[in-house]
Amino acid sequence: MDYKRYIAERIQADGILAEELEEMLAVPPDSSMGDYALPCFKLAKALRKSPVAIAEELSASYPADELISEATALNGYLNFKVNRKGLSRDVIGKILSERERYGATNLGGGKVICLDYSSVNIAKPFHIGHLSTTVLGGALYRIFNFLGYRAVGINHLGDYGTQFGKLISAFTRWGNKETVEKGGIRALNELYVRFHKEAETDPALEDEARAYFKLIEEGDEDCLALFNWFKELTLTEVEKIYKLLGVRFDSYAGESFYQDKMQPVIDELKQKGLLQESQGAQIVDLEEYGMPPCMILKSDGSSLYATRDMAAAIYRKNTYDFDKCLYVVAYQQNLHFKQIFKTLELMGKEWAKDLVHVAYGMVSLEEGAMSTRKGNVVFLEDVIGRCIEKAYTVIDEKNPALENKREVAQKVGVGAVIFGALYNSKIKDIVFSYDKALNFDGETSVYVQYTCARAYSVLNKAKEEGFAAESVPDAEPCTQEFELLKALAQLPETVRAAAEKYEPSFIARFCVDVAQKFNKFYFDCKILQAEEEVKAFRLALTEATLTALTNALSLLGIGIPEKM
């Protein structure tokens, strides 16, 4: 049952649509006031009455029934109390019948959502700075599929530009195949760092790098062979990390893919009179819209990110006919995306309104900032590995007899990394802390996973005792049970809101809230020792909790060990 919708459709407010009332309904901070509340202040202007009078009139006309037991007015608010038995029947019944589909809908109706995320750079480290875009994009990919959309995950590889000329120059001068094969991305990164160090005293290296990149563009066989080898090495290594994080892509079309698709964009800009010359460069003037010019071609005729991104957007629309195309990219690129979205709009692409920059804050470690050129980077593989090892140490201390400790440690460690990046609002900068992420008592994935293991333990013991409830008893839930039921009921709405706001943090916070309420219920209420009918109800509630948390965590890309 969607209680907000149900309540809104039964409120008799003249001229106010049920959809508007549903948007206004909220959950009061103090549950003793009610389970839902309608603030009547926003209705005062439309109904030409005071909020207090509106609340009292609506209260008098609202019909109580088996779902909503009462509607009372208080200081301009209309507070609703849910019938406890009705909620219990509805929530547990729905979860246990829908199982892994609880929280899912067909809201999307098969519409396509393109997601551009992770977008690693070829031959450069997959570092901690790539964490947010990778796990945020991966979570949104799962969420949209869960809601009936067809998500298309795109890894817009950074595989174009002078840096590849620099790498070829460095490899030709100081590298060898055996060392790079053995060292992979790290060996390539060392060559890249050395190039920049040497170029400080030998500026001619920069010209050599540009010459090598020109050879790549012209299709030189030897340079292309090296470029493709660098690409193959990179993708082999990053695929291991994607597998660990449970992240997948449907396309790896990177910047080089659009090399032959940029000229039509440039021609169309010229044809529509949008392209202007400025100091030898070709630009689109956006001053009228409060932005600097969008540069399309440099003075030497070479393309830029904007040129390639516009070609990519047009290709994606033609190929996938998306309903929306999301760019999961750090907030430092806000201006870049505003410029290309506006330029596409000026070109007459009415679908430019469906392009969305999902901006996020930066992730750093407590050690401080990084620089690829200087070589002080923190590899994401190392961060995940360290979390898995720390998780193993903690598990080994707490439960040395546990089977499959390595497997459990991997789920816990990987979960800690993902949850650490997704728990706060996406726009916030994050300083990742190993100790905080692996805290069994904090607002962490470890705490939620441990709660799930606790639920598994209860259900397994009941099974060993031969107890199986045929149906959910029609019980009156106590306060702890009712608070847990209300929290569980929020998953469908939470998933929808996470998709609408591009905020997986809503789901992460749902997990912590449910875990906290389940643990209060677990410690305050006897489950296996209760009388038969109460025991059956509480086991059903435990199973419903485990199902909801499993679904929510899986949307974030986090697995659940049965024992910890």
C-alpha cells in the first residue's frame, strides 16, 4: 500500500489535486503525533483560510477506516495514524509475496536511461578519485533497471589526446615490453611520471609527444599498435576492479570512438551560424547565457572535450533514443556540461533538455591530495585490498571458527568501500577512513551486514527447530515492531526518490534506519522464545526485514554474508 497516495486521495480539499497533497505529506519527527502529517500552511492561500482552520475542517471530513485509524488536527497540521494491524498485514504480506522484487516497479516502462560513468583513462591509474563515479553510476544503473527502465551503462574511456604521445615517447626512450607486461598500469604510470619529470629540463619532449599523437591520429601502424596494447593492458586490470565492485557496462565507446563523428557536428555548427572565430580558435559564443565561450576547435585545428562530448551525445540519441542521458562526473565539470548542453540546445536538439549532469563531490584519503603527473596517487585496487584485509583481521578476532572467512571478508571489505562513498549526499566531498568504514557499530555497511547475519541466524535456528509458519498471523504489533514495519514500508518510495534525485544515499540511509530498528526489536522482543502465534509473526517480520535489506544493499552493489 502506498499510504501517502491513499491518504491524499481521501482528503477532501476543494480544488487541490491529490498529487499535490501527496507531495506535501511527510513523516513527523515524533511518531506519537502520527505516522503521516499534512502541513496546511501551503494550502492557506489557495483555500483562503488559516492553516489551523483548514486542518480542523479536513480532520472532520476525513473518513477513518481499517487502514487509517484517525486523522487529528494540531497547530495547522493534519496528523494521520495508520491502523497497526492493517499496516502489519500489508507490509509483511507484500514483502514475503514479492521477495526479491519488493521495492521494484514498472515505472520506467522500458524507457532508456543512458549512464556515462567511471570513464577511466587508458594507461593511467584507476585511483581513489574514480571511486564515486564508479559506484554512484553502478548504483543508479541497478536502480533504474529495478524500476523498469532499460539502463545503458557507458564507460566513456579517456583514450584520446596528447598524453598517449607522451606515453609512446616515454616507452620508446625508457620502457620495454617485459617490464610493462609485468607491471601493467603501474609500470605505465611510472613512465608517464618520468616523462613529466624529464620534460621539465627538456621541453623538446613535449614537441615529440605531440608528433607521436599526430601519428596515432594519422593511423601510423607502430604507434597504433602501442596505443592498442596500452588500452588492452588497462582494460584487463580495471575489469578486475569492476568485477569486485559488481559494476558492469554495456558500452566502452571512448573518446577515440568519436574521432570520425566530430566533423558532422562542426559542419552543423557552421551551417547554423553558431561557429565563430576567436584568436584563431573556433568557438560558440555563450555570453548571452552568462557563460564563457564553448571552444570547439583549437587554433591548430585540433578538437577538445566539448567537440567529442557533443558528438557522443548525438550518437547516443541516435543509437539508444534515450529518455535521459546522465553524466556521472565530478562537480568541477559543471561549467563544461552547461556549455555543451546549451550548445546542443542552440543547434535545435530538443532532447538537450534530457541531458543531466549528475555532479558529485571528491573522495580523498586522510593522507591528502593526489597528482598523476607527480606520481603520488592512491590506487583504488589498494584501497579495496586494504579494506578486505582489515575486515579479515576483525572477523578472525571476533569469530575465528567462521567458515569461508576470506569470502566473508571480501563482501565486508568491498561493501565498506562502496557504502563509504554512497552514504552521504553525492555532492559532498568525502574523506575516506578505513576505521570508520569498518566500524561494526556505526552507520556503515558492516553494521547492516551484521544485522542481516543476525536475522539469518534467527531464521536458521527456527528452521532447525522445525518451526514454519503457514501464514502471517493477524497480530497487533508492539511499538518496536510497528516502528520497524513503518521503516520497511518505505523501501518502494525510497527507491523511486533515489532515482528521481539521482541519490543512492537515500537507499544507504534506509538500510541503516531499518538495521537500527530491527536491532531494537531484536533486543527488546523475544522471538524464538515467544508464544507460538507471536513467534510466527516475529519470524515473518525478521524474514521481511532480511528480504528488504538484501534488496536495498544489492541495489548499492553490496553482498550479504549469511554468517559473520
